Amino acid sequence: MEEKPNNVNTFLAAYYDAAVASGIAKKTAECYVNWAQKFTISIKGKKLRSRSVNDMGGFLKGLEVQNGIEPWQVDQARKALIFLYRDFFKLKPPVRELLIYRTLTESQYPSTLLILSNAR
């Protein structure tokens, strides 16, 4: 019996190819795929295209408090999500408001500002 292709793997391969085609380094694109995969499975039963900025913010805030995740990794995950929605899906951000995202760590890393707006 012929095995059906896995939709998740097909999506992740297409996301990787799009990242590399846009000029993102292959190693960075691999990391983006990792973050996109983690975000994909972070909310069961809610399609990626219907997720909100609040869903993204909740995912990123969860990373902040996770042991072993550094602030630069949270920033990389943020960039992966921006690429996913803006460049891969070609969608405007799901809400009009700005999401101000600040790191919760007590390190010397500066707060990060994530701005997602609906440019019309």
C-alpha cells in the first residue's frame, strides 16, 4: 500500500524552502522550522491561519519561562512567526492592535518590541 505524504512534513518542507528562497541562511531556516513546528502543536485544534497575535504572544511568553531557552531563542521564534504569517502565508497580522512583547527574564538582555500592524 502506498504511504500518504504527511501534511505536517509537507508544510514544514515548504516553509523551509520559502525561508531559504527569501535569503535566510539554511541553519537559521532549520531553526525557523523548529519554532514553526513547536507553534503548530502548541494549540491543539486551532488552525495556524486562524491563530491570533494573542496566541503568538502566549507561545512566546511560554518560551520565556521555559528552562534552557535563552532570550535570543525567543527572539528567533518571534522572527520565525513573523516570517510564517507575513511572508509564507502572505497574511496581514490577525489583529489591528500592536503587541508589545517584553522579555520576562532578569538578564541584561533588553526588552524586545514586537509590532504587528495591519498596514492598509
